[in-house]
Amino acid sequence: MDALVEFETNGKAHVPYRDAKLTHLLKPCLAGDAKCMLIVTLNTQRACLEASLRSLRLASKASVIALGQAKKNATLRGGIRTAI
């Protein structure tokens, strides 16, 4: 996710999607041809404070990522099933 944020803020020419498993799996959704939504849930228990803060930091970083116009991609479903 950090690579995507850096790409958006600094205009890098290449996003290394393969550097992280999550980013690699989500590449079809994050590459600009799709719509996506990030839902962050938080636990209010004191024991979960660090995890909640990490979730909020991730959401803050993700909020600067701008996706382009969504395009219909009929082959996407099969590609995600193969990746999973």
C-alpha cells in the first residue's frame, strides 16, 4: 500500500505490485480500471489499541489513492480465482 501512496503523491512511473502479497492480489482492483472501497473496522478495547491505530494509518494512506474511470473487465473474475 505504501508503494501505491508514493506513486500517487510523487508520480512514480512504476508501482511494484509484487513486493507485497496483498498489493499483488489486489492489483486488478487498484490498477485504475476498477472501483474499490476500503472498509476499516476498529475495536474499542484498550488491548486492541495498536491494531486499531495500524488500521487507521492504513486507511489514511489509502485515502490518497485515486483510481481512474472504471472499465468493464469480463476476465477479471477468473483471474482472481486463479490467484486465490
